[in-house]
Amino acid sequence: MSLCNPHNPAGRAWTQEELGALNDVCERYGILVISDDIHCDIRLSDRPHIVLSCISDDAAEKSFICTAPTKTFNLAEVPSATISVANKKRRNELLVAMLFQARASEIAPRNARDLMFWPLLLVAESRHEAWLLSHRNEP
């Protein structure tokens, strides 16, 4: 199952109860969840962002949490996404699949151009809270 957390485009963060109910259904039917949390810093309410894998051990075992600073800081060109996978077996399977895909596509290793993105990411993350607060109340 694919989950967008918080919801896009509404910016609505899911509640602990809603995520728990979703987890119960997924547990009952053996469903894995890919949670797109890329908008986790951009919410249109004061409701906190709750990561699905944090609500229970069961949820952590079945979830793949995808994040990136690209939406928050408008850094779409920066190759910086992450996938957090608590289940070691599934994490290793994902790594094998990614390596296979990279080889199958003959993707070249990262080049020197990509090194310039690290300072940009460090600056964005170090000023994270102030930048978000300054933009959250804009019309």
C-alpha cells in the first residue's frame, strides 16, 4: 500500500488513531506500506507529523518510510532522498534490488558535481526550523 503522510495536496497530518487503524488492516492482510513522508515538514495545521513506523513494532516491521528535503527547501535537483526500513531482511532485499537496478540501467557512480549538494543540504537542515516558521504563516 502507498501512504502519503501528511496528505498531499491537503497537508493534513494523519492522527495516531488513523495510522493505528491503517496498521491493523495491513497487519490483518499482510500488507506492506510505502509511506511517502516527503511533505512531513509542510503541514497546514499544528497537528504533529507522526511517522507510521513509530506507532508500533508491527508498523515498523511492515513500513518503508520515504523522505527528502526536496519539498521543504525547494531542492528538487538535489539527489538526497532516503528510505528508512526497520526490518533488516526487507532493508537488505531493497538494497539488493536497488543495486540490481543500478547495474541493469548502467547508472554511472555519482560524479563530482553531486558533491556540491552536501553543503547546500547542511545549510538547509541547520536552518530548518527558522525557515519553516518564516514561511508557514504566509498566505
